[in-house]
Amino acid sequence: MSDPGWFDTGARVAVLTAEPIGKPLDYRAPEGGCFPGAFVEVPLGPRKVLGVVWGPGAGDFDAAKLRSVIRVFDVAPMREELRDFLVRMADYTMTGLPQVLRLATRAPGLGDPPGLRKIYRLGGDAPARMTDARTRVLDVLRDHGGAGFHLGELAHLAGVTTQVVKGLAKTGAVIEAEVPRDLPFARLDPNLPGKALSDAQAQAADALRASAGGYSTTLLKGVTGSGKTEVYLEAVAHCLAQGRQALVLLPEIALSSEFLARVEARFGARPGEWHSGVTQSERRRLWKACGAGEVQLVVGARSALFLPFRDLGLIVVDEEHDGSYKQEEGVLYNARDMAVLRASLASAQVVLASATPSLESWANAQAGKYHRLDLGARFGTAEMPDMGAIDMREEALEAGSWIGPTLVSEVTQRIAAGQQSMLFLNRRGYAPVTICRACGHQIACDHCDARMVEHRFLKRLVCHQCGETKPIPTKCPSCEVEGKLAPVGPGVERLAEEVTRRFPDARLSVLSSDLFGSARALKEAIVDIANGGADIIIGTQIVAKGHNFPKLTLVGVIDADLGLQGSDLRAAEKTFQLMRQVAGRAGRAEEKGIALLQTFQPEHPVIRAILGGDEEAFWAQEAAARQAQGVPPYGRMAGIILSGPDLQPLFDIGSQLARNDAALRRVGAQVFGPAPAPIARVRGRHRVRMLIKAEKGAPLQAALKGWLKGLRLPNNARIAVDIDPQSFL
Ligand code: ADP
Ligand code: ZN
């Protein structure tokens, strides 16, 4: 794309909007002209919509009917680098450009003039009369710390009418205030001294500084607690000192208050924050400041990648192996891969940090495409935990219990010594299956091909696919016999019952995302545990990430075999990562930790690799296996998901596509399927999958485009193309 630099009044310009039209439309530049990349408001039918001046007009529209741009917003134009990125990303992910543009314009009120605005924030006095609605408003305000909200937004978040908020304002429990729009961000000082680095850390930091200034990607691999964060904060400091902007992407951002505090301690001020928990006015403020170059560092979730940075010099992707970087709905993209793409266009540096990298990044480092830095040991005196297997074939397990005698005895010892134990089970709810003991019927979701999971805490059955819930019935919906429904298998809630039974005096904390009403409550629970407020912690995978529990010396994995079942191509890799991450929670302070895995297959190669601790050997073995099969990262894949209310038409379309595969065969790609998806129905829609495999260098997207060209779908059917699929469900 080459920019002419400026469009005069009345010139033909192409404007891209986020509306599903497919391509930019021609308009006339407004009075006073506009820059390429300008954010504008244009008429579209009877509506006014946001758009971006994409370039010179195509000239394919009758000049007499051409409408004018209504106004140019007072924000920095979208830079060519970002426009380029969006185009390339749309091509790569095979999505429409408007949908991708929408990711980059998720800040409401971009066109609002600066000035004063009225916000509502928490006041001091409790109202004399409390109602449910009032409580909800105050809860929202407390959840967001000191933040203020627009009237409408606050009412919406609390699920109340604006009258409730105004009523609270009269009592003084909520304060109404006029504040200037968009306060500037406090300056971060990159020259403040960081922590004194160990030799290994200092070398890694030097290496990152040496490759700054242009595009490069570095895999920063180090065991949990080795100081990866300290090291990449040095790269951030270097980037800020050059006057460029930095972005740190984190998974599960809502839990990162610990992280923000660390950044503040390092640079003397808080960075910009971008994630779903940030208020709309904060989003808009950050979005504008990014474009104006007035925020130096942004810490955010994957969608922060689409912010209009003025001069992006560094992107850190922390926990780069984390599955949540892949967006599985709407635009299907992997933020880790897209970070590398954006950085290459912005001449920025990328740091991918992980204790257990994805095989993709490991292989790119092996191939010399990425630099690689290793931090071998934990910082200071902390040591990595010992790891061992508990052979469940030799443990006498009582019926309805899941903690074997060995683990019971280990936990008992920890309680006596005043230390903490964590029991890890990656299953939410009470029991994964509810079965009728009279007829064998299993209760399933009415809309999905999934069993309902009993959540005793909520007193309901929940579908983990679509979120549908229903009361727990007393009689079987199939044979109608009373009182025969029984839970089968454990979830964390059921495990909690067992812990309470076995250790009645221990203080128990259960960390599962659905047991907390808000991110704040979860954060508080985590802080409480870190301060020693629990003896036993039961957790799902939310505990695997980044939390520091100094008193924790034992991690017991209830079912290490859980992830090994199924045919997912990454089953081994994911189990290895999760087990090593969970084990890494133990022994982060002076006391050495141990991680014990309950398993029925202690000889399984993956279990042995996890226990053996020879990570390089595991990666090499896993890489060889994938290479032999020609699958990612040594081959390319695309998932095709056909969905619709009726099954047969989907199969017909799939079969027809599979037969007419010339465009794919031309590049050596193969089609597998159609087959019913493992989750064959979601929200009442049937799902049929196909899989395309190709060699690494094959021009897969171009071939797919050719293959799907001219495809006509019935009105109610959809096709989704998932490039580099992570999930095969
Ligand atoms: P990682 O990101 O690899 O898990 P962190 O950077 O979080 O590791 O470091 C683990 C702990 O060790 C943190 O509490 C951190 O503050 C501390 N730490 C790491 N490096 C140093 C250092 N050079 N000086 C002091 N404390 C450090
Ligand atoms: Zn469902």
C-alpha cells in the first residue's frame, strides 16, 4: 500500500467500515481534506458509521451519486503499518477485512469532543435503605477499585435502571462528579534502577537489548520463578528509553494486579491496561493515547494487539504457550502469531516468554528463525520441586474417593508442618456425569452434544458448551424412576467434600472460576492464600498460572491421565505443559517443594517425560513424532467447520467440497472428512468438520480460497475456516 499523503477536499477516497460489505466504498473527501488512515464518519444508507480512509477511491461508483465524508475525528489517523497488518491478518486468517477492522476500533465514542463528562464513583456513606439493586451497583463500583463510570454503563453492568444509580447518588453512597475527559497517563521512568540481576538474568537482558531496534523474535525460556519477568522488563525499559512504545500481552489479565504492581514498582507509574474488565471510558482514553504516543506501556489481553500504537518497539507475549491466545470465536486468530506479524511490519522486537514453550516456538528457535535465551535455574535459593508418580494401580482407593493413601499422608505431614498443599483437578463442578442407576441414562444438554455437569454450589446442572443450566431433577428424564440419579466421577466441588471429610480441621480454599462472583473476589482469595490463609487449596487450571504461594510445598495432581485421552494432536504437549506449570507452583520460597502425580499409567512416555525433567528430550521426541506425521509445526492444517440447523445438507455440502478438491490437490493439500465434529451439536446447531493438511511451504490460504470460491450455502448454514487450528472439537 503506498500513501499519496493527503486527499484534498472533494477527492475520491476509499473508506473501509466495519460493516459486512466486504470492501472499502468510495466517498468524497470532506471540506478541508483528510489524511489517509483518518478515522471518519460516513453515511451508509440511512445510518452514520465509523470508517477509516483506506486509500484513493476505486472509481467504480457513479461520481454524481458519490456521498461525502461527514466528518473527520480528532484522533491520530491509522498508520500505514496498522492498515498493512490488518490486511495481512485478514488474508492469513481468511476473514473479511471489515471484521478485522472491528477488532481495531473497539473503543466507543472515538469521535466525542474532549471536555467534561459526568461520572459516578463510590462514595463514603452506606445508604440507610439497602435493596438488591443498590447492592449490585455498589458491588460493581467496588470490583473496579476507584474507577468511575458513565451513568448508562454503570446501570448496565449492575443490571439496574439508571434511576437506581441516581437514587444512590442522592444518598451519598455514590458520588456524581464532573471530570475532564481523558486525563493524561503518568510518565513511566525507564531509568529507575531495576532489581540487581543474577549473571544469567543479566546476560539474557543484554542479549535482548542487543537485538532491539528492529524486528526480531526471541524465545525466552526459563523455569517458573527464574526471573523471566525481571528480564523482559529490562527489554521494556530499553524500549521506553528509546522513546518507543511497548506492549505486554498476558493471558487471564483479570488476575494480573500482582503484575501491574510489579510494573509500577519498576517504572514508578502504572501502565495502560486493556482487557474486558476495563471501563469503556478507560478504553477510549487508552486507545486515543496509544495513537498520540502518549502512553508508553500497555499491559493487555490479546485484543490489545490491535491498538493504534504510534511507534511500537516491543511486544512481549508472556506465557506464550497459553491456549487463551487463540481466539476461537468470530475472527479465528492466534495472538502470539499475529504479534510476530505485527512486529515484523512495525520493526519491533518480540519476546515470547514461557517455562513450557509451544512446540511451534520451540521449533522456530531450533530452525534459527527465533533467537533463544534460557534461564536455567530459579532465582535465589528456591529450587525446582521434585516430581514423582503415584501408581494408582497399587493404591487402595475407597469407593467415591479420589485422594489415595500416599497423597493423604503427604498432605497430613504438610498440615502438621504448617505448610500448604494444593490438589489439582482440571474439572469444574461437582461431577462430570449424572447417570440414572435404573436405566443407565446420562443427562445431556438439550441443545448440545454434551453431558450436563452437576454444579452443587449453584444447585444446577450446567452445559459447559453453551452455558445452559437446569435444576437437578429428582427423577430420571428417560425412565421417570425417582431417586436413582447419581453423580459419576469427580469435579473440584466433589473433591472438596472428600477433603473436608478427611481433613475436618484443615482450612480449605477452592479456586475454580465459577465459584467466585467476580474477578475481585477471586483476587482476594488468591491474596489470602498467599498470606497463609489456607492449608489445602483445590484448583482447576486457573491455579497453574503465575501465582506465587510461598508456603506451598506440595502439589498433588488428582488425575494426571486426564489430558492424555483423546486424539488431539497436542494432547502430549498440553499435558506436559500443564503438569510442569502446576508443579512449578510448589516450593517457590525457601522450602523445597514436591509434585506428585496420581496416574494409572506411570510408564506412559508423556508421564515419564514430565517426571524425568529432561525437557529438551521431550520436545525433541515430540518434534520427531510430528515431523514423521507431517503435522504442525512441520506441516500446515486448516479446520473447516460447517454448521446449521439440519445435519444432512451440511454433509452434502462437505462431500461435494471433498470431491471437488482440484484446487487443493494442485498444491499437494489433502482433504479429510466430512465427519461429525466431536462436539456434534452446539446451541441446537449441528457441526460437521473437515480437515485440510498440507506441507509446510504450501500456499494453503490461496488454495483454500480457490477451493471455496463459488461455494453457495443455504441461508441458515455457516462455514468457518480455522487456519492453524488449536481445537479440533
Ligand atoms: P518468572 O517470570 O520466570 O516466573 P519472576 O520474574 O516472576 O520469574 O521471578 C520470580 C520471583 O523471583 C519474583 O518474586 C521476583 O521478584 C524474584 N526475582 C527474580 N529475579 C530477581 C532479582 N534479580 N532480584 C530480586 N528478586 C528477583
Ligand atoms: Zn449446551
